[in-house]
Amino acid sequence: MQGLMMHCPLTVTSIIDHGNRVFPKKEIISIFPDKTRHVYTYADLYKRSKKIADALLGKFQVKPGDMIGTYAWNHHQHLELYFGIPGAGAVCHTINIRLSSSQTEFIVNNAEDRIIFIDAILTPAFENIAALLPTVEAYIIMNAPKGFKTSLPNAIDYEDFIADAADNIDWVTVDENDACAMCYTSGTTGLPKGVLYSHRSTWLHAVIMSLPNYGNTSTEDRILVGVPQFHVMAWGIPYGAVLCGTVLIFPSCHLHPEPFIDIIINEKANKANGVPTIWQGIYTVLKKNGVSDSFPLKEFLVGGASMPPTLIGNFQKDFGIKAIHAWGMTETSPVGTLSRLQPQHASLSDSEKIKIRALQGQEVPCVEIRIVTENGIIAPRDGKTVGEIQVKGVWVISSYFKTISHENFSEDGWFKTGDVGTINEEGYLKITDRTKDLIKSGGEWISSVALEVAIMAYPKVKEASVIAIPDELWTERPLAVIVLRDENDSLSMDELHSFLLPSFAKYQLPEKISFIKEIPKTSVGKFDKKEMRRLYAEGKLGV
């Protein structure tokens, strides 16, 4: 027997509908590169999102499932696209602006984007590859200064694009299981792979992340969105904020410590999010300059990489600011766990509390996590038994876009994350290693294999392997271990970087080079990265 409840699809557009009805006067604030401040309301967001949908339908006859790309910093127009594109029945494909030209070219062509919404300041990246993107029909230019010019074909100013569009149309009717957004992985084990989010998964993620034990969002909050909007939809924070009537503050590209702190103070942001690299820099500046009792920030969500326990403790001890650890992936929308203290921890010492908060945290509702050992046994939750982290849930990927990916899933349908860790008796996850020698730098994944293949294509190089080495600022950086064809030859860092730049973003390039006579290998002839890490730790790689 089924329940006798109405069927109301869980859609992204129902989020903005609710925000407009209940919180029409709540503000959305954008701080642009020139420090210009733009402020408008949820009601304005609602109307302009409707205009986006109407313009897409009327001027490009966008059809359900069409891919519409965005290539932009954090600001209110980007948020309009979060709602306006799905409102037209299309899919909002946020493109990582930090990728190389070849990676961007692959992603746009794989997605078959019809239109790209792009910030004027970022157009040079697409001008170089526009001729290689046959599916792109037009470029909608956002935030163009007076007299702006571009060689992009069929370029249209954003405000002109929506000027004569209606702001009261009905959203295109969609099923809650239809796609609403897509992000690509960083291509850590090959080419980037698309992760296609549904309306339902996005809606549920927004609701759960707003609960007090998780994202802890309400009408009392002013959230500074430090996570790029192209990075897993800013961790889904904007959707939850609109549901809860939270003031949203977008810092555009102001992600360096000083301007970030200025925005926190000027806009009275009491919450924020971002990767550990941002917070490490912010702590250093705050420690140097001091913080007044009126400093508004009370807590921030940190993910993308592990934040050192000492930094978590120092924020709390020195400034009374809570760092809330989270873990997830593009494939998990992204949040899978979040680490908050529970009532039973109240009597613990400060150092014991920090140890718990430094863990990746407990499962959020709608997500299940298990640890599977090398021999395929599901590990007990004892905090000791190590294995691969596998997940399932309503916002966990079931397959990659256009990709056969059976190897990424267990026989009973769990997603194999490639991370290794433990879960303790209270359900707190701790990541201890990675299964595929990935390098995580500043919250972004870097493929050691991709770098190795590229470096070995250089004429001077005989063999090359890449390992992660610790870095105080970025958590990890790539070290290239190289055997030259001619041991009397030389290879400078600038020379290597110049060779790699056409295929890699700057943050993906090796930080250091170690020249050796022979790379250690396993018994089956593979590069022995475990041995190389040992040699580095013992100072025997000559770095």
C-alpha cells in the first residue's frame, strides 16, 4: 500500500521558488576584482534566473538535456545560471577555470556544450581553443568592461542577452531524476570524467547540509563562499543557503588572505568555506595582525584536503573560530562526511577534542560508508582496520557520463573512492592513504601518471616518475624523479615547465626535480613509489 501524499518533484527550481516566496529581501553580495560591490535580493535573483531560462529557450531553442557551460568566478550572475539553466530544462556544466587548454578542450567537446557563459576577464583561455569546439554556438560574456573586445565567435553581452527576456515564465517541467548540473573530475587517472547530478540529488544534498549537525545554516547566517563555484557547485552551499534564507557573499577572485579577511570584516560574514590552503594563509595573517573581539567569523567548513590538527586547534585557541572538517568527492556531490563534536565529547580535554575534529567525520544522512580490506572483507568499525573507502547514497554517482566505469564500483553497487582509511566505533572516518598515488595540492587532485607520461616524452628524459612530497602551504606538491638520457646533460625547472605548460595547469607542475641514475622498480618492473617516498624521507633523493 502506498502513502496518500501529493507527488511534488524535488527540483532545483523549487529551491529558488521557495527562496523567492519566503525570503525575497535576503541579500546576495558580490565583490568584483576591482572591489566593486554589487548587492541585490533573492527576488532579483529569481527574476533574473527566469530571464536566463526565457532567453535560452527563445534565442537558442534549448532542449531538455542540452549542456550549457559556465566558465566564471564567484558572483551573482554565476548563481543565476545555477537556477536559470536548469529552469530551461538544460544542464549547468561548470568548467574548472584552472585546467589547461587541452583539458578544457576535451571537457567541452565531451560534454558537447552548446553555449558557454564566460567572464570577460577569462576569455583569452577560450580564444585560443574556440576553433576546436564545434558544438559551441555562442559565448555569453559576463562583466565586460566598457570597450571590451574579443575574438570569440558569436559573442553576446550577458545583460544584452537577458534584456528583453521575460521574468515571469513558467519553468520547464522536468522529472526530479533528470540531470540539472555536471562537473568533471580532475582527470587524475586519465582523462577527466563527467559527474552528472540530478535535481533530486542536488535538492536532498542542499536540505541535509543545512541541518544543525552538518552545514548548520539559517536566516541568521552570512556565508562567504570561498569555494569556487566551478568546484562541485561550490560544494552545494548556494542551494542550501537559498533554502534557508542565508545571506550569500561571493568574493569573485579575491581568495588571497588579506582581501578575504577584508571581505569577512566588511560584510560581517559569520561563516565561510574553503580548502586548507586558504585557511593556512588566513591564520598567518590573523596571527600577525591580531583579531578584535568584533571579528565576525565563527566557523568555516574546510575540505578538499586534510587540515592539520594543529591549525584546527590554533584557530579555536587563538581566535575562537571553529574549523569544521568535511570529506567528499566530485562523485559524492560532494559531501560524504562531516566532523562535529557530539554531546559525549563535552568532557574531553581540548587536545582530545581537536583529535576528533581533525578526523574526516561521520556520515551525513543519505550516505553510507564502509571500509573494504584488500581481501574483500568489510572491515569492523574499530578505528584500526584499514581498507578502501566505499560509499553509496542518494547523491553518490552510479556511473560516469559517457563512460563505462564498472571498475569503479563493487559487485553490489558501492562506489570505490580510491581513498584508504578507517572508521572508528563512533562512526568517524579517517583517511590514511590513497590507492592510486594521487597528489592533492591545495584541494585539487594532480595525476602523477599523467605527469610521468608527459615528462618522458621530453627528448632529454629516459625515465621519469612523480611522487607527492609534503608541503606546508599546499599539503602536497609533485616531485619529479628523472633519469636523463645523457648523464652529462642538464634539465632546468624552467625548461621542464615550458615543455609541460601546454598540457597542464601551473598548479599541476612539479615543484622540484630529483636526478638519479636509475628509478627503483618493483619485482614486476613498475616504478616503486613506496621506495621513492622512503628515499625522499631519508634525504637520499638529492632534493
